[in-house]
Amino acid sequence: MDKKQRLMPYLAAGGTLFFWSSAFPAVKYALDYFSPGGLVVFRFLIASAVLIAYCAIKRTPMPTKKHLPLFVLCGLMLFIYMWAFNAGTDLVPSGISGFIIASAPVFTLILSIVFLRERASLKVWLGVLISFGGIIVIAATQMVGFSFNLGIWLLLCAAITTSTFIIIQRQLLKTYTVMQVTAYPIVIATVFMCVFLPSMITELPNASTSSIFVVAYLGIFPAALAYLLWAYALNKAQKTVHITSFLYLSPFLASVMAFLWLGEVIPPQAYIGGVIVICGMLLVNRTKRVKEKENESK
């Protein structure tokens, strides 16, 4: 493999990081013109159109009837995640939402332990507790009186549902390709999102041209192209862990973008909480990798 071939997966991962990070301030901007429901259906109608066209060109096989219920459940989790993410981001700074959503791997681990019966060492649980401590620090910056901002609870719901989405995807990936378990749940989720179609139709005539372009960007790039780049990066990279580590930068990059674009200023405590969350996840991932290497050597 030459230097160019080795570099391409990292360029693809960098593109994914940029698109996914930009989604946080872009959603915040679009929410000035659309409701959370109207925005989510508008965005995913565009994403579905792109992915359906891609699957048609590539002649991507449809799911079998046996696995269709799992695909539907996967789409339902994606629907709940996207609505909760939009609704939560509407109530807190987009940088805060980036840090909360970044905690999703912690919930994925917990769900894997509960439902997939994965084993976890004391160090793994320590990493989980550290990450939860970081979430509390972030949430404390958004307290109203003695209760957390509703947006924090919605974003935690989003983090949990996207973790469930990932768990279901893992099961489907045993039988289907990355493209299949990305495209078809998105299309199914869009069907659920059509419950908000009347809101979108009502809001669209009053939306600015710039907001419509932003939603088109959200549908084409963070929701469709980024997944294709991510699938390419994972398939071509020599070490998956080097690629996935890019995602730790996402909330920080989202915060910089939100500051430059929207003028958002994130409380310093939130950055501290974000660092704590990521330190916890790094401990979890490092412990799991060491355990996997020990198992391979036996």
C-alpha cells in the first residue's frame, strides 16, 4: 500500500469529522426558522433522496423479511434520536449539545453489557463513572434553579437512543453491509418523521433562503455523504482505532464552529466537563483494547 492509499482513509475520516461537527451549529441556525420536527423531516427527506439514488445506482440489495423488524426498530431509534437532538439543541448552546452527544459511547457500552452480555472490568466501570461525572459538570452549566435545563434531558435521551441504534446496527452488520445498515434505517426513519410533514410545509414559506440552504447541506453532507466517507474510512484503514479516535475532537470543533458562526460562548466548566467525559471514554477504550490483545495472545 503506497503513501496515498494509506492517507486516503484519514482524509475521509477528517471529512466526516468536519461534516458531523458542523451539524451542531448548522442545526442551531436552522432552528431559528424551523421547529425541531419540521427541520428533522426536511433534512431527512433530502438525505433519503440522496441515499436511495446511491443504492439504486449501486443496486444495493434490500433487507430480507426476516430482518425487516430490526431495520424498522433501527429506523425508529434514529427517528427518536434526531428529534430529541433537534429539540435539545433548540434549548442549549450547540457546543453543549456536542459534548452531551459525545457521551453516546458510554451508553453504548452500558447497553452492550446489559443486552449483549459483554464483560466489563473494574477499570471499564471506572471510565464510565468518570464520563458520567463529566456529563454532570456539563449539565450543571445549564441548570435553571435546582433543575437541569429540559434540553439536557432531551440530549441525554438522544445519546441513549443513538446508542441503541448502534447496538442494533452491530447485530445487522453480521449479515449486511455498512451501506445497507446506514441507508435503509435512514429511509425508514424518514417515514416516521413524516408525522412532522405538516409543520415543515407550514414553516417552509417563511424560512429564509440561507436556512433552506443550511438544511440542504445538513441532508446531503452530515446525514448522507459523511456516512459514506465514514464507511470508506473504516473499511480501508489499517487500524480502526486510529480512525475512530477522530470523533473525540468533534465536540471541540463544533464549539469553535459555533463561536465563529453563531457567536456562541461555551462556559469554561463545560469544556472541563467535556475533557472529563473524553478521558473516561479513553480509559474505557484503552482497557478494552488491552483485554482484546490478551485474549488474542491466549
